[in-house]
Amino acid sequence: MKTPLPPSLPPSLPASAPPLLCVSIHDVAPSTWDDCARLAAALREVADLPLSWLVVPRYHGRLDDDAALRAGLDAAVGRGDELVLHGYTHLDTAAASQGLRQRFLRGVYTQREGEFAALDAREARRRIALGLDWFRARGWPVSGFVAPAWLMGQGAWEALGDFPFVYTTTFTRFHLLERGKRSGPDQALFAPSLVYAARNRSGRALSPVAAELVAHWQARAPLVRFSLHPPDARHPRLLAHAQDLVERLLRTRRAVTKETCARTYQPRPQ
């Protein structure tokens, strides 16, 4: 299941590329739409920056009315935002792992939401195809795939080679993909995501501090990623921190979608 990681900054990447900022909203679905829209509105009080919306076609297996979601995302695409396929159900339904680390990641850390953590290639391929069909039916373009909870098992890596995605992301890396390669990611930028842990009091208190430390550590990095989730919208202190952090990052970085970042750092022949 564990996949070897590529070098953090391959020599084929352009050294002259400007420092970038990618801000994404995760777990976008009909049942989370109000919180997601609140996050976007808060960010745009700071700047009219492009966003990447990570959309789940059947969030937790539900078939909710998606009229508000469709209207909102149609408007987002119209203003230059990007839509990303974020799994299919956002639920980990694969058999339980034997290893302690995987049991912790899948059962405790992600609360059984790491959908692609342990799927075989065939099932991963099926779910990705269903998700792309769902996007296609709504007329939405998609260039990237991000697994729920950023957990990618070997089967998911193999399945990606059958689809024309130009990138995927894990928690610490932005992976550039070449179609037809199934053994794993091709090239990657080391870019740990800034993220909040809004589900509990200690997480809400400590995660902004952690985000500040990572942002400081990544001050000279080519890419900084900032990932927001629906629960973040319910806590004014987190929203205020996110606004302040984005405002400071924009002083030295250009905000782009994940797709634009991938096109900037696309794989080049050696």
C-alpha cells in the first residue's frame, strides 16, 4: 500500500516560476454548500482570488438536491475558479487494515473518510469514472483529482494512469501526473498544506499556530497550499485567522488555482 515518493523538487521544474498560493475548499457537496459558500465569501472579503473547489459527487452516499450547489459552482467556474474531483463518496468502505499505522490513519485520524486509502485499482478506477461522469453531466471541466483525506493507496495511484488528470495532491506534496503511468506519481513539489482541525476545541486552538509555523517555514518555497473545510466556517476565530493569513501570503505570492499551478510546473522532458 505504501508508495515510494519522488524527489521534492525535480530538476525539470522551472526555477524562475513566481511563488504561488493555492487556496482550496474541500468536501463541497449539497449538504455542505452553505458552509463552503461562507468560506468563499470570507476569503473574497480579503481579495478576489481564484479558488479550487474540491467537489464530492455523492458525499457520504447521499443523493441530495444539488440545485443550489450547481448554481453556485456554475458561477464559480464563470469567474475563473476550478472544480476538482474529490473522490466519489468520501467514505472509506474497504476492508480494515492489519497494520497499526493504517488503522490509525483510516479509523481515527480520518474517521473513516479516506475513501481511496485501501481500494484496489479496479474499484478506484470505477469510482473515478463515476465521478467524472457526474461532472460531465453538469458540463464542468476537471483537470485534477484529490483523494479524500489525501490518502492514496497503491490501487488509487495505478488507477490515475487511465485518466487525463494533470495533477493530484497528498498532504505534503503537489504531484504532477503524466497520463499512462501507473506505478506512482511522476514529479512533485514539496508543499505541506496549511489546514485547521476544527472538529475539537484543542484542534481549533492549536491548528492556527501550526499553520503559522508551516507558513513561516515555507516562506521561500515555490508553492504554499491552504486547505479549508466546511467546519472551519462555523468558527469566527478560524475565519478571521484565515482571512489574515491569506492577506499576508498575498503580499509575496500570486494566487492561482491548482490547475494553473500544475500547468506552470508541468512535467518537462529531461
